[in-house]
Amino acid sequence: MIAELKPYIDYKESGLPWLGQMPSHWNAVLNRSLVRKRKVLVGKRHNEYRLLSLTKQGVIVRDVSTGKGKFSSDMGTSQEVRSGDLVFCLFDVPETPRTVGLSQHNGMITGAYTVFESLDRKNVEYFALFYRTMDDRKLLSPLYSGLRNTIPPERFLGTKSPLPPPAEQAAIVRFLDWANGRLERAIRAKRKLIALLNEQKQAIIHRAVTRGLDPKAPMKDSGVPWLGEIPAHWEVLRAKYLFREIDERSTQGREELLSVSHITGVTPRSQKNVTMFKARSYVGHKVCRPGDLVINTMWAWMAALGVSRYTGLVSPAYAVYRPRHSDILVDSYVDMLMRTGPYISNYVTRSTGVQASRLRLYPDKFFCLPIVVPPVAEQHAMAAAVQVRTRGVNAAIGQAEREIALLREYRTRLVADVVTGQLDVREAAARLPRDEFEPLGDGAALIDEDGEDEESDGEAEDDA
């Protein structure tokens, strides 16, 4: 059905630099005729409201019990949000992961955001879809100005937007509901495949780095209950005898920015597909060098750590550990060992904090960690063997990830073409079955990134 979509017959200039042509029967109308700014402070009644947040998944209810994220010291300055309101972030527009969301919830949100209420609820879903598409493609640059790349609310209200007839808006929303359901099911299936492949990969790695490559090797009790038996000629040493903490700081902040993820370990930010906020200055950030073990202190329990192959900058909140003896440990072996299941479970027990999402693995606890140390030659052999044994699995994971990326790219393009009138979906929407699509809701899954349910399988990153 999607392949059968065709353009409209007649077009005209929209007069909008970010849109170009639009169907000839659509109108370009001032935003102030569609929405109006609304700011109602919750004041002392803040305990009566749920806290909301604007994310890549749309406007969500925040679970304040986890303590995850930043919170205002004065909740009374938050503003009321009602179901059906539009929430915009009109500052730092190019860097903000999501600048618009249609709320499905009643609650409150920080006063830094701008809340608009719809003057006609029939237009609000299409209006939100259009601006999510503009935001996804970052096409609103003519509207923002200043050092913070800000769009003043009055300027936004004085801007025009395309407006199809009401019945056509409903057809657009309905069609994209249906298309999103089909594409999302395909993406979820590939994510499940990737999860299964990663389990297979971890099983291969775990067997190699905790049991060795020789199945006939004599075994001994490691003396560590959660490690069990290890080859008799291996050693177990406390981390304090193998690593020392490094606190080298950048004086100019010009080194390469690095990301620490539970999925990819330590990698340059330039290689990441997720959106991360940028600090005003990176002076004072920690410097790590090749061979250093970098641990995201707050997310160690998710295995957000790795051995760096780069010289670069990481968050000042991270811990950087350098091997005391370069001839005892092999980087690739350490990277695999520290990300195995038993070690991840042990990070949880050694981390401290009031809330699960705020557990921190501090250096004194890390230094007590027992590290399995095989002979160096075996470490090299294990790294090489794992590379060979996981080659097919890695290829399958890479293929699935590329397919997900293509599906996302296709979905983003489809949404853009439909909401801007490049494709006519009226006839297709009329033929849709009544029970074969998922509600679009806030469009959270419509335009996603690695930011995953994007948080469910997202990457624990620093946003310094």
C-alpha cells in the first residue's frame, strides 16, 4: 500500500523557506490562529501534579522515585500541562534531542519549556506531527537567533504552518498510525534478534575468559564464590594490585570527546548516532589514554565501561584506571572480562546509593574487586579465539542494526513526505482495516534514534 502512494496533482508555493511547495488546496496559516501560549505555574500545589519530561519518546511521566535525571530545587516554578497541550523547547534548538511533543498526560513541566494549547483539537495531532518532522530534520534554523539558538514564542506564533482540510489531517494521522505500527513491529523483531545474538556472544566470551581455551586444563577453586573454578595455573589478584586511579585533567578541552557505553565501550562521540548535549567548555574534563579502563561510576551496574583505545576526554564524574604493569594484562582481555555477567552482577553488590538508578561504584570498592589473571600468552590467545568465534554473530548483529537504521530512515522520510504533502494518503487511509494499526499517540516511536524505547535498550552515556 505504501508503494502505491503518489504525489498530489497540483502544488503551489507555501512561502515557507523550510517547506517549499505544498498541495494547492492546503492553506498556510499563522500559528497564532492554531495555538496560543499558556503558562500556569503550579506553585504550592506541585505535589498534586505528576512530573513530565520532553524526551525523544515524546512527553513522558517521570518516575521521581528513581532519582534519575536532574530535578528543579523549586517545583513550584513548574508549569501546568494538560492532555492535548503541545510542549516546545525553544532554546538550544540544534542540540536538543527533541524540541516538540504532544502531551497525552496531565501534569507539570519545568518553566524552561513553552506550553501551547490548541485552539481546535481537530488540528493538534497534525500540527504536532508537522513540527516533529521539522524538528527531526532541524529545518527551523531561520526562526532562531542568539547564542542559545532561541525561537521567541512570539516569533513562533507569527510563523505560518501548512494546514490541510480537517478530513485530510485525520487521514494523514490515521495512515501514519498504520504505517508506524507495521514498521515498529519489524524494528522490534530485529531488536529481539539482536538481543538473542548478544546473549550468544556473551556466552562465548564468558566461557573463554573464565574457563580458558583448553577444556582439559586442570581446575581449582578461585576462592571467589561468584567466580567458581578457574584453570589451576591462573591467578586471582585484587584490582588495587593491577590498577591505579588516574585524575589527569584537560587544560584546553580540545582533546577528542569520548563516550562510555554498555553497548560499545569507549568510543569517540563522533561515531555515535545518539544525540548528546555539549558542555560549554571541556576544560577540566578527565583525560584517558590507550589502555586505560574507564568506568561510568553511576552506570557501572549496566557495564558502562571499557578499555580505551583512544586519547580523549571523558566526564569528570567517571573513574579512569591505568594498569600498573603493562606486561601483566592484555587490553582486549580486560575489556571482555570486565563486561561479563559475573562481574556486572558484582558491580551491583559493590556499588552504593539510596536508589537503584543512582548506585555508584567508587574507587575503594573497585580496588577490592578480584581480577582473573591468566598468563599473557593465553590472554592474547583468548582474545584472538573470541574474535574468530564471534565473527559470524557480529556480522549478523551488524546486518540487523543496518536493517533497523534503514527502516528508521525510511520511516522518517515517509512521515516527512506525508505531513508536508509530497505524498497523497487520502485514498490509502480510506482503505485501511479498522483493527490493524497501533495508535500514534505522541509519535514517540514514530521518529526515534538509538535513544530507544528507546531508553530501554539505550546506551548509558555521559551528557557532559
